[in-house]
Amino acid sequence: YLTGWQLRDEDGNEYTFPDGLIMFAGAEFNVYTRISNSESVIEGYWKSAEAIWQPGETATLVDTRGNVRATYTIP
């Protein structure tokens, strides 16, 4: 389950994964910057009019206990 997990960056931006989100091996969940009210089982939205990440920033995936599970530096 990814319910409550978060994507974070150094600027304090956070995206919290929705309730009931289950990821199976090989599955994808895409997170987009744009504003939308149509989140689904395969996509979520930051609901921002501007880009969240810039080149060189690091995105961090954090579980509900605050443990870092993955990081990715934007090329």
C-alpha cells in the first residue's frame, strides 16, 4: 500500500498518495504538476500552475513512518 506515502523536495513541496493506493510489481502511478480534479488509480496531480521540480532538485519518496524509500535527482 502507498496510502499516505509522500513525494517531497527541498523546497517543501509534498504530494501525498491517495487512500487505498496499492502498487503491484511492474505497476505505475504518474504524478503530474498540472491542476486537475480527475485523479485516478494510475495518476495524481500536484494541482500547481507551475513546475514543481527544476533540474538538479532531488525528489524523495517517504513512507508513512518517515523512512526514505527512494530518491531521484532531476536531470
